[in-house]
Amino acid sequence: MANAELVAGVQVTRRGAILRQRLSFGYSLLAPAVIFMAVLVGAPFFFSLYLSLSDASVGSPVARYVGLQNFQAVFQDSVFRLALRNSVVFTVIAGIFKALLGTLMAFLLVQEFRGKKLVRSLVVLPWTLPITITVLAWRWMLDSQFSAVNWVGTHLHLIHGWPNWLGEPGLAVASVIAVNVWRGFPFAAIVLVAGMSAVPLEILDSAKVDGANFFLRFHHIIVPIIAPILFVGLLFDTVFTLSDLSIVYLLTSGGPEGFTEILPTRALEVGIQAGALGRGAAISLVLFPILLPVVYLLLRMLRRREAL
Amino acid sequence: MTGVEVLHGQASGAAATTRRLQTRDRRRRFLVYAGLAPFILIAVFPVYWMAITAFKTDSDLVNPAVFPFWFHQSPTVQHFTYLFQHTYYGNWLYNTMVIAVWVSVVTLAAAVPAGYALARLGLPGAENMGIGIFLGYLIPPILLFIPLSRVVSLSHLIETKWALVLVYPTFTIPYCTWLLSGFFKTVPAEIEEAAQVDGCGRLSALIRVVLPVSLAGILTAVIFAFTLSMQDFLYSLVYVAVSDQKPVPLGVATDLIRGDVYFWGSLMAGALLAGVPVAILYSFFLDQFISGITGAAIK
């Protein structure tokens, strides 16, 4: 009996040792990634909080604590206020169009037809090409003199005259939104297709055969199946869109007269080009409370995945 | 009605049904193609316009009198030769490759062990740590580029391509860790246990048994380290201003414009040459990308 206890005790300690060994092995495997992320994402994030409360600039290495002065100054700047409004408005309008076009294209792409693979790789080109490169192509297509869009438009009698897309405030805003939609809708569509392929095509089609009218289908298919998938796609897209600099920077540089300015371009102008690091950090941090609920929702969805 | 007639009637009825189904199917397919046509057009047209521009002579390019979407003088490769002879395009290609290789190395060195640990070792708090690492992917560069500019200048890498090798893993590591952890979950635990029974330690079981069967996942991670790096504009714009250190997207966007003059021919040539291979590569791996970021959240 004493012997048996002894053996059991040995087993317990051995199991404990194996567990400890496995844990230390696991944590040491995690360490490089965690340390890298802590040093180059975590620390800079908090450093940016500090910068936003200081008068740090590119020229002077010594920064003074100035409290909320940067934020006050930033909110008094009319260009910033326009940039903030544009950031939100562009994201919302573009999001609506991406959802509509993406859903429409997804319903077409889930069908069975010949050449599906080729068609798919063509329609996702706007998303798969590097963003810088496609924005340059659009800049050329919307050129004030040689615009290909104008050439087609005037010859099809869709547009009158020769609009200067990137030179007039209203048109420039429309162009920036259109390029964002063009780039983003294939992403929405592909996310939807991925999600819908988990749902048998018959279910999507059966409702039609059963003579379910639009509202019934909307109630039983669109809302429970399509909407959550689209929601995840749009949340990701919102993060990408809110934080993207390249479309506005390369198309209009925020012009004409600041009409297409968004938070990222303003942060770059003030923080780097004008060298006011503190104020620039304050501007980009204004994005944080806007991004926070989006990121929170995304992480909640991802956590659900982990639980599976 | 005789039995034969009934049979006959059934057969013709069935044939009619088949025909009706066929017609309906053909109509459905026609509608799908017709519906997709405008999408294909708007997706492909800018790329077509880039290609036409890249191969047109300058005088053909700016001739307002002719139909712009075809050649009126014979196609030329002068814009491509100009890129390699009079700009740093060769250097940009080289820089892009060097950045891609080193970003992949750094990313794999961190993401492979982390993804494995999260997927397989049942660490307490693994779920939260995984989400914490993925959070890095959701903190966009626009929130980090100003504080990181201090880090980059402190590290004396500023103005070189190595600055980008340092910062790109901030978005490739979280993404690839997430992707690889999903991948490692699908590797059967038995083969690993068998290796351990055979006397392999945990680490050597990982290296000798798990990694070889995970090559597909690792390759996918490398592809994304590359394509995600190619999508960056902000970091390279802010940290690399020296012409011969730029990656292709930045070089094309900033160096091929003199004052207000855009050299559209060579701009489009340079854009096309770098963009098309990336697009092709990316479209092969698009499904993995989507399931990587959305995962079972949508299933």
C-alpha cells in the first residue's frame, strides 16, 4: 500500500514536470512573436499617446508635456474638421456601395458556370493588384487632359463637356469614393462567396422554386445567412478604408483646396511633412475611438471562431 | 388508351420536362454571364488601359484625334527600356525582392513557433494571446507611423530598405501567426505523438515531423508576407526617401513624376511589370487569405 502511494506520488510529480516542461516550451515558442509585437506595435502605440500630449517635433529631440493642447489646436483647425468628416462620410458611403455591389456579384459567383475560375480571378483584380499601382492607373484614367473615362463618357453621350475629375471639389470627392468602391467591392464579394459556400446552393435557390417572394427570402435567407458574413467583411473593410492613405494621397493629395482631405493625409502633412510629431500623433489618434468599436466587434467574432 | 400510348406519353412528357429544364438552365447561365460582364469590364478595364499605355509611343498616347484604346503607331517597348536605363527601376525590383525575402524570414521565425504553440500546446490563455497577436493586424499603420518613425531613426535604419524589413513584420507576423495556427490545427496529433514515442523531443518533433507536412501552410505564409508587403505605401513613403532604396510601388509613384509632369508611359510600364505578377500570385491564394482573416467567424 505504501508502495502504491509512492508510485502514484512519483507519477503525479512526473506529470507535473511534463506539464511545466510543456508550458515553458510553449511560452518560449510564443516569445519571439509576442516580444516583436510588444516592441514594435504595443510600445509605439503608447509612445504615440505620449507624443500626442507633448510638443515633440522632428527637429527637436526634447519634448515638453503640453497636456491636451494638441487636441485643442487640432479641433480648432478647419482642415482637420473637414478631414474628420470626410473620413467618416467616405467610409460610410463607400461601404454602402461595396455592400450592394459585393452582394450582387457574390450571388453571381456562387452559381455554377463554365470558366468560373478565370472569371473570378479577373473580377478580383482590383483587390489583388497592389493598391499604389491601381491608384496610379486611376489617376491616369481621370487625367485632366487625356482622361479615358471622359473619352468613353462623351462618346457614349453619358457626360457632357470634359469634366476635370480630380480638380473640382465635388467630382474629386466622388472620384476618391469611386476608386475606393472599385478596389473594395471584390473583397466584399469574395468574403460573401466564402461564407455562402458553406450554405448549400439549393437552399439559396430553393426559396425561389418554392415561390417564396422577395420579403420571405429576405427574412429567411438574406438576414440570417448573408448579413452576418457581409458584416464581418465590412468590418475588415472599414478598418482598411479608414486607415488607407494611398488613394487620396495619390489621386488628389487632399485637394482641391483640402476638399478631399482625410485623417491619414492630414496626419502625414502635419506630423511628418510639417514635422509636428505631437500634433500629427494627436490627429491619427482621433481615428482610434472610431476604430475601437469596429475592432472590438471583429475580435468578438474571431473569439467565437476560437471557441469552436 | 393502350399501355404503349401511356408509356409513350410519359416519355414525351419527360422529354419535354428535360427540354424545359435545359432551356431554363441555359437561360440561367446566360443571365449569370450577362450579370458578370459589367463587373469583368470595370475590373479589367483599368488594367487594359495600363497595358495599352505602357506599349504606346508618346505621340500616339497624347493624340486626341484617334480612338485611344488601340494602337495607331506600332507598339513599343521604349518605356520599359527607359525604366531600366534612366531610372532606378532595377534597384527597386531588387529592393522589393530583398525586402520580401527578409520580411518572410523574420515573419516565419516568429509566426511558425507562435502559431504552433497557440494551436497545439493547450496553453492556458492561448486564446487571448492569439487574439492579442491578431490585434496587431487590426492596429493600422496610420496609428503607428509617427511613433515608429522615432524607433526607425533610433535604429539608424531610416532611409534604407532595412527600415521596411523592420516594420513590415508588424502586420505580417500577426496575420501569418493566425493563418499558421489554423493550419497546424489540421495536422493530426498522432504523427507528432508517434515521433515523441520514438524518442524525439518536442522541439525535434516539431522540426522533423510537423514542419515537413506543413510546407503548404508555410508557403502560403511566405506568399502573404510578400503580397501584404507590396500593398504598403505609407511606411515606405515616410521612411524611405532615397531613390535607390525604394521598393517598386513607392518608386513608381514618387520618382517617375518630375515637377508636375507625369511620364505616363513609363509609369504604367513600371506599375504593370510589378503589379501583374503580384495579382496573379495573390489570386491563387485568395481563398486562403479570406479564410485566414475571417476564419470560422463566418461559418
